[in-house]
Amino acid sequence: MANFMVDIKGKINNTPLPDSKYLWPLFESIVNSIQSIEDSNINDGFIEIYAERKDAQQFQMNHENPAEYKPEITSFESFAVTDNGHGFNSANYNSFLTADSSLKWKKGCKGIGRFLWLKAFDKVEVLSNFIENDVWNKREFEFSFDGVVPDDNLTISDSQKRSTTIRLIGFNPPYSNKCTKSLDVLAKKIVEHCLIYFLLDKCPRILLRDNIGDPINLNHYYETHIKDSLHQDHIDLDENNFVLYHIKVPEGVNTHELHLCANNREVRSIKLDKFFPNLQRKIDDGSEKGFFYCGYLTGLYLDEKVNNSRTDFHFSDKDNYEIENDMPERKLVDAAKEFISSYLQEYIDEINAKKEKRVNDFVARKKPQYRLLLRQRPDVMNELKPNLSDGDLELALHAEVLKWDMEAKQRGEEIKDKLASKGISPSEIMPRYEEYCKEVTAISRISLSEYVIRRKVILDLLETAIERNDDGTYENEDKLHAIICPMRYTSDEIDFEEMNLWIIDERLAYHNFLASEKQMKELPTIDSQSESRMDIAIFNDAFLFAGATEPPFNAITIIEFKKPNRGGLNSTDTDPIRQVCRYMDEILEGKRKRANGRPFGNVENTAFYCYIVADLTDSMRKAAKGSTFTLTPDGDGYFGFNPNYNAYFEVISYDKLLRDAKARNQVLFDKLFKPSPREVISNQTEELAEDYTPTEAPTEE
């Protein structure tokens, strides 16, 4: 009978090994050693793992004290695993030469582990000293893409000690690039992968060392970091039995994870923070170090579903649970999550209580627009991660509002489709419609709250800007101008929300065209060669009257800012009232035209509205009186009409500007930032109800 041939390069090429599994070849060697010792039935099983670093003889000298040297932490370039198990006797050697060997099927071995070696390493050197038929032998060979060299590799040994060393040489990218440089982390990963052997007390003594530091006893690592926290649950799912081991790990890990295991070794890790938002950091259990949670799920089902390279599982991706002895991964993980949640319930509840207080305080004090979100959708709290910064917490809450909005829109579309198909009666659809309207109203209130808060922030910023600096000076008018409206822009170049004209007059927010600190000759609404710059110029169209063919300007608004506290009795500053009149002259001298270049009709009735924002210094008051303006009742401004320009003037001090804007918005601020009497009474009633303990009613004799 003819023998099959194996193309080693082809076999390796067809053996999957993701770069995230960069240590799998090393793990294969370690598990092989554990199983070899297990088969040998010896009591003093021992494994040594040697992690050799690149250029480890190079040292970094401490120049302050030449007598002290510090080893350079370089990356690993090879690994050697030595054990005192069976060794490469005839049966094991023939199995090694047989692709997909069935020798250790009962142990869950797929017979392809050695091909994983050459996925990540250039070659493998094997040196084995063993006893067979009462004769001590030595087998030494090299395994590479060229196969096993030499063929004749068996000799009589002078040593009578079992020892087999597998040396993986030439760690190649991308796997080597992913590998840790820390021996401590390497120790943790080995224990993680082989944890079931430790848990079942099947693990021999294992020592890990490199060529620059102290060795690490992995058994001691397990005893001190893991064993004392061991707890297990049994899970029955679709007639399959699983064991979930719960472990508290104080050191060596930095995430909470669920490990899916097969054949006594870890295959895949699942981070739990995506399932448990509260599990983001190390859990504080009152001890000095705290812990991270690690769960290890085992079972015959997982042993049967692991793929050939033991890097993943063949789970059903269907939602049909009737497939014999099969289930989706989601169902398995969901079952494990319930037990993990129960095991960690005490800690999760404590974390959640602290998180709720943090979120509620943040919303109450800084972002009240999200009160309605937390009230209407309390489950949102479960989705928020603890310990978020203010910025990240605000983004998370905003994302929940967007999610809510999207869900409401989808429900609206469903209601619309139901009505269109006439598959449901109006009486049946009304409850859904009413619930949909409530959601839309709540979301709209959140958007309105955000806008109100923005107004308060802008006014707080303005209040700070008009105050005197520590050196006795005041901010230039440019800064105050920028708060009202960005400079050097037109309304075609900035968003509506960037303009805060409501501070001066709510009606100014609605306009046809606005120019901020632009030369007149640059404006598309007038034909002028003037290089004068109005601080803010606003152009509004008139409504069409019956019979009108070309609408004139309805109004042109000019806003001029002056530096706070600018001017005095002997001031040489330009009179801002005359300055605005000069602007109107230049506008009237030019030809008015639309933005599309077409001329306007009759402009004789165009009205000007002029706002001068400046502190009422002596010179400013003198100028206002000289223009026959009237003092406002509060004494902080002037107003008047100039019939020569058909212009209405307002002179507004910065104090009046801020005070009036606050007054107009105060009802909104009170509604948002202060609880209503109804809320106070409701809360007090709830507290009294909680404290109230009913007494027994007297019985009748």
C-alpha cells in the first residue's frame, strides 16, 4: 500500500495562526511537556521554560556609579522548553512525523501543533534523552520547512536521565512584534493558558527564566495569586454540562475576562467590559491590591467544538437552537454572564451605586439637560461606564440621546407603515402613537435644554469679558464683538448657532444677510467702494406687498461696539453716533442690489436700526444728548430717532446689555436649573412616605 506524502510548506500555509495568538507555538510546546509528564506517571515532573532575549549581553551602564549595571530589556528571539517526560521514543517520534496524527486524540490533540511552530519561527531544534526497551537513547534533529534533518538521528546515550528540549528559534514578525518583553507578563499568559491543569492539580513544577533576571516559579505564582480565590459553578445548557471557574486575580492582568477552554487549555478570551459596563477597572474589595475577575469555562461541548489549530471554536452562527448538540456562541456566553453577574453582584452593586451618585451629581450641577433622559430611560445608567471624565460622560449621555432619537424615529416609521397598510385599526394604533409623541416631546425638551444652557454659558462669558482686569484695564471691543458674532465672516460662512445676536435683540437672529467686520466694498448686498468696516451689518428683505414686483430692503441694522469704559470729558475718541451716521451715508450713496446682482426697487423707505454698545462715559452721554436722544428709565442707555436717515438709535451700556439679556432668559434658566415647587413637594412627599411606619389599628373589645 502506498504511503501519503505531506507538503510541509503547504500544510503550514493552510494552518491558521492569527498574530493575536503569537504565543500559541510556545503554549503548544508547554502543553506537550505537561502531557508527556502526565503519561509518564512520575511524581517529580519538572518543566523549565527558557526565554532568550536578543543581544542580552548588552548592558546599559549607570554613569553615576560605574560599578552598577542595568540589563537592557530586549525582545525575545527564541524559546526552549525542557521536560522530564517520555521523550521522543519510537511511538512519539513516528507520531511527530505523521501529519494530523491521532496518537493523542483522547487528550484533545489535533496532531498539528508542531506546524504552528514553523508559522512563527524559522526552525525548531529537538534534543531528547529517553529510555526505551531498557536502553537509554538520544534523539537529536532539526525541524524546518525542509522537514526533519537528519533522518538518522537516534544514538545510544551516555546519560541515564530523562530530558527533552524543544527550542523554537528565530521568532518572526508579525508574531514577534506582538510579543511582550516582560517576563512577568509572559508568566501570567502561560498560567492563563494552562490554568485548568493548575486548577485540577495536574500541573508539574514549571520554572520560567530569561537570560537577564531572576526566574519565576509558575506554581508559586498560581498559589499566591489565584488559588485562594477559586470558586466554581456548574452550568446545564441544552443538555450540555459546563464548569465555570471564577478567579480573583490581584496582579498580572489588567482586564476582566472570560476564557473559553478546550482540552484543559484556554482557547479564546472575551473581555467583559462590553457586557458589564461597570467592570472597567480593578475591583476594590477592601484588600491592599484589589482584583481583576477571570472566568474559565470548560466542558465536553467546547472540547468538541475547538478547531484543529485550537485557536478558535466552530460555533453555530444560527439562531436555530434545534440543531443537535449545537448552539450559538451568544447563548453560551449569555449563560456564563448570568453566573458571573451573580458571583460579582456585591462588587457590581457597590460600583453601580457610586456611579449613579457621580452621574446624578454631574447632571444636577453641570448638565441638567440630561435630567429628562435619566428619568425617562433609567436603563441608560446601566450602559454608562464608571469613572468617566466630565467630557467623556457628557459624550456618553449625548450618544444615549441620539440613540433614543433614532429609536423614536424608527417607531414613528413603523406606525406610519402600519397605518398605510391598514393592517391595524386606529384604536389599536393610538396607544403606540401616544407613546411615540411622549418620546418625541421628551427628546425635543432635551434639545431645548442644551440651547438654554448654551445661552447661560455665553452670558457668563460676556459678564467675565466686561469686568476690569487685574491690572485695571478692560478687554478690547474685539473680544466682546466675537462673543456676539465671529469677526471677518458673513452669514453665508458661519452656522446660525455661532451667532449670539439674541443678546442684543431676539429679532436680529432672523435676517437675510449678515456681515461681521467686513469692508463695505466686499458686501454682495450693496455696490460701494468704501473700505469702511461696520462691526456688524444686517440686511433684511421686506415682505412683498400686493402689486409689488421688486421688494426693497425692509431694514438695515448696524451694530457698533466700543471698548468698555472708553472715553472721557477730554476724550478724542470718535463719536460712535457720528461714526454710524457716516456708515449710513456711504450705504445710501452706493447702489443697493441683491446678492444675485439684480437691483432692488424703491429704497426711499428703507429703515435703519442702529445699536451702539458702549459704557456711558461722560463723553458718550454728551454725544447722546447732542443727538437729542432720550435717557432710558433705568438710566443705563439712550434711544432716539433721526428722521434724516429714517434711523432708530439705541445706545446700550454693557451692564444694561448683560442685565436685559439675563432678564429675558431668566425664566428659562429658572425652569432648567431650579426645581419646580411641584418637584420639591413630590420629593418631600416621597421621603415622608419612606419614613412613615404605620401603627396597628386598635381592635374592638
